[in-house]
Amino acid sequence: MSDDKRIKLLYRVEPGCLGPTGQDFIEGFCNFANEKIKPPVYALFSFVPRYDKSLPEREYKVGNKNLSEQQVSAYLGRLEKDKNQFEEQIDELLSHAIDAYLKRTNKT
């Protein structure tokens, strides 16, 4: 599947998910997550810090077009994927990445 047909998820990660000093580590963590979390063949992931709370946590696109929640569900439905399960899986992968990152940074 070409990149312009894949669903792109921009996931804004809250610094607080890394603990009370998460602000100090969030940039490094997002770089770590971008390397470690592999998307399925039909998707692309990008993890960035969520500094602006007015922006949504998740933003989806196909090509350069932003998708509404309904469009995301329809796109994933065509692939026989459920949006809620898709997001739960990403959240779980993110949680594992946080644990791995914190273990790695606490060893230094």
C-alpha cells in the first residue's frame, strides 16, 4: 500500500504520562516511540509531544486530508478493523514503550 493511501495517525503524547518530570523527557520519548512502535501495513504513526491541550490527542489523515471520526471509522471498517480496537492497541503499544523508555532512562 502506498504511503498516500495509508491512514496516518498523529498521536500527541501527554508529558504527564512519563511522570511528574515528564516534560523533561517527552521529546526523547517521542523519538523512542517513533523508532520502536511499528505500525500495521495500512497505517503510519507519528508520536509528538502534546504541549497544546487545545489540539486533539489523535489526528488522522489520508494523503493530506484530515479525517473526521466517522471517516476514520469508515476507512478502518473497509479494512475490517474496528477504530476502538485500533486505538486500544496503539495505547497498549504506547504504554509498553513508556515502560521500556522509563526503565532505560532510569539506568543512566
